[in-house]
Amino acid sequence: MRTIGYVLIILFNIFLLSACNSSNVNSSDHPSSKSDVVEEQPLKDINTLIPSGWRVLIQDDEPVTTEGDLNKDGITDVAMIIEQLQPNTEEAPERSLLIAFGTNDSYLLSIIADKVILKSDEGGVWGDPFESLSIDRGSVVVSDYGGSNWRWYNKYKFRFQDNEWYMIGATMGEYFSGNATQEAADEQDYNLLTGDYIIKKTNEDGKMITERGNRGKRQLIKLKDFNIENM
């Protein structure tokens, strides 16, 4: 009888151990268990692409950035103006245009163009000539404005095509602020993809004359070779 009692006790302990193991396995395999929860990874901070010693340009207390699909893959891309940090000099800091392509979970640097953006002291009496950065129909548009009595403005349009960035459009204008507004400025607008142009000039009688034509297609300027000082 004593031997039978020992056997029953051993069998009972084995049963309890098996039940506990079964409970542990079921708990870990449950879909709501922590090990099976997949957390969405945050998008990589685009600021990590900014070179050391540079920062995003701040205008009107806001960073100068813009978003849109620039390489036609359905994913949002980013363009921004960056400015070099120069705390111990009176010279205006250098500026560059940075463009990055978005992926599903990160950003890939496409280009940093260092001859596109005028410095803050290159706008004449007007002051900082940088006006705006935008994306228009898949193209990056940089606009400048400056001068004194004689005002000038420029707008350059860049597009990514054939795995390269090119300037595809340019608008340049000027006017005398003493008797005219920007709407009445002498202006040249060029579509570099088609060769079409529109030239507006005010004659001596104060009448706006508009000339339209086509100068033929020419080789496009690559963004990496673009220099605003030569425009």
C-alpha cells in the first residue's frame, strides 16, 4: 500500500508539471503577447543628412523646407535650404540647397547644391534676398528678390529626370520701384525643356509689350554645375 501511495504522489506531480508547461507555452504563443507585437518604426530624421557645421535656414521663425514627390515614386521627398554655422565671423554664412528622396522608412540624400542660394548680404539695400523655396508639379523652385530703387527678382526651377537634376526653367525680372510694381516689371521667362520664351517690356509710353517665341531646345544645365553668380 505504501508503494502504491508513493507512485500516486509521483504521478500527481508529473501531471502538475505538464499542466504548468502547457500553460506557459500557450501564453507565449498568444497573439497579444509582447513578443509578437511589431511596433511601427519612426521615419529617419532628415536632419541627420545635414553636414556637420550646418543647419536648416530659419525664415520668419520657421525652417525653410518643403515636401513633395520629386522622383515620381509615390513617396514624399524633401527639399530644404541649409546654412553654414559661422558664430565667430562677420561674413554672411554660405547657403546650399539640399534634396533628399524619401523611402518607406528613411531618407536618401540626392544632392547638396552649393551655388544656388544667395547669401544674406547679397540682396543689396533690400537685405536678405532669399524669398522662397517651393515644389511645383514635381519641380523644386527657388525664388530671390532684392535691390534698392531698382528691384530685381529671379526664379529657378529644377527637375529630377534621367537620374540627374537639371534646371528646366528660369524667370528674371527688374523694375524701378519709384514708378512701377513687380506686376509691371520687365521680365524674361524661359522654358528650357521646350525652348519657349516670354519677354515683357514697358516702352517709353508706359505700355507693356509682350514678345513670345521659341529659341529652340538647348542642352540643359545640371544642378550640380549651376552657379547663380553666372546667371
